[in-house]
Amino acid sequence: MSRPTPQTQGAGRANVAASSPADTRGRPSGAAPFGVLVAGLAVLLVAQRVLVDETWRMALSGLGGALVVAAALWRGVAWRRATGAVRRAERALWAGHVAVAVGVGLFAVQSALGRTTLGPATLELAADSDVAVVLEVLWLAVLVTGGLATLAMERAWLAMPVAASVEPSRVRSAGLAAVSLAFGLVFVLGANYAAARKDIRRDVTFFKTTRPSGTTLSYVKQLEEPVTVLLFFAPVSDVLPQVRPYFDALAAANPRLTVSVRDHAVEPELARRYRIRDNGFVVLVRGDGTATTGAAAKAGDAADDAVARRRTKASERFEIGDELEPARRNLKKLDATFQKRFTKLTR
């Protein structure tokens, strides 16, 4: 067995020295940059949602932003130094960190801190301006997308501790799956935001009670004397939201028709005047429907009954019901019932 000569030992040391830098460049950087990113986002959350003092708030916001940027730079340096499969995986991780940093930057511009630092006159970031609304949606979309993608890729990255185990396609697939999930969340959030801003109502109920017919509207438009609609419902009634839009549409067609919601338990005298025994009734009255004569106020029970009888001749009433299930049948024919009572009252 031959011993290594000094020449072969020197050549071996040279080969090891030459291969060491390549091995270092091909080694995965680990999850330390992601830890710095999470720390920066946590500091930003505390600064924006917990602190009240403006000085500390600005200081911690700056620190959190600096940590987020530092994490992106750290990933960028690791990407530039890596080789082979590790380099491709590091590039995907760096892109996720950059997306998060961009989202934080957009938030800084949109937030009150950003307006104070950069100046509202320069960016025209009034609270109700289109630019502020766009930035409010944009920073959240970018931050959510970048954050979920980075989290998914870092999770896959932790399972690749050595260069031989690195699979760039696996890292990218995890990131793309998270981006798809983020797009779905952004779409749902955007739809809810748009619905809240526009507040568009469409009548898709089974009863179709919120829309009077054209014939009923024509009768109401021809009204020449005041008519008051008294809705005897409790404020917490489930039937009132089904009924109120219908009568509001009638009131909008003619200012001579007014609508008023009354509670039988709160105004028993008014209910007694129109012989209403409980909530769930609609009363159509010529005039304001609430005025009482001085004689009626001072008279006894017999006089009150006489006044009530006279008033019922100038009013019409019909029952709907104060509970949704029993009221279903009456709600279906609300328009026909109102039309019949209304024409009888005004003819």
C-alpha cells in the first residue's frame, strides 16, 4: 500500500480549497430572513394598532419598515451568491419578500403616517379621494398576496436543509398555490367592499312585497288629499322590513301620502282609536291620522268611543301579522289588499 506523497497531499488541499467557496455558495440560506420579515410585520402591527403616542408610533413604524426591507435585501444577497438549484429557489423567495415590502410601502403612503411624511398636497390623498381608495385596496391586495406566497415558499424551503435536497419547482409550486388562494381572498374582500360602497338593493324575495304594481302607483299619484299610512309594528318585528320598503315607494310617488310606524304597546290610545288590538296591522287614514279634537280629549269613555267610530269611517285597516311565518300568505297579496282598501278610502 503506497503512502501519499507531498505532491499529492498539496494537490488534495488545493482541490478542497477550490471547492469550498462553491459549496458555500450552494448552501441554502435558511429561514433567518423570513424571521426578520415576520418580526418587522409584528412591529408594524403593534405600532399601527396598539400605540397611541405619535412619536413612538412613528419610531416603531420606521423600525418595522426597516426590518421588512432588510429581510428583502438579505434574501437578495443570498440569491446573488447562490448557484444552481439553490439560486433558482432563492430567487423565488426573494420575489415574495419584495412583494411584502412593496405592500408595506403602499400602506405607508396611504396611511396617515405616509400623508404626514410625504405631504397631502403632493399626493392628493384626501380621505375620500379616488387615489386614497385605490391605495387602500392595492396595499392590502399586494401585502396579502406576497405574504401568503412567502409563507408557503418558506415552509417548503425549511424541508430543504442541504443543497442536494433543494427543489426549485417545489418552492415555486407552493408560492403559486398560495397566490391563487390570495387572489380568491382579494376577490371576496373587493366584492364586499364594492357592495358596501354602492349599497345596491335588488328585490329577490319570495313575496315581492317591496315593489308596488304600476296600477297602485298610478292611484297614489292621482291622490289629491292627504292620506297617512300607520304601520302598527314593533321595531324588532321581522315583518316590518318586508313591509316598509313597499310603503316607502308609495310615499315617494306622491308627497300627499305619508308613512308612520307605530307600536301598539307604546301608543295604546292611538291603537284604540282605530280599533287595533295588536301589532301587525296597517291603517290608512285621511289626514295625518294622529290629531285629536279638544272635545275628544276632555270627554269620557263614551265620547271617545263616538270619536273612534267617526274616525273609523275615514280610515281603512287590514291585517298582515307580526310574525313572519303566519304573515307569509298576507304578504303575497299585500299589493292587491292595499289597492282595494286605498280605492275604498279615497273614492
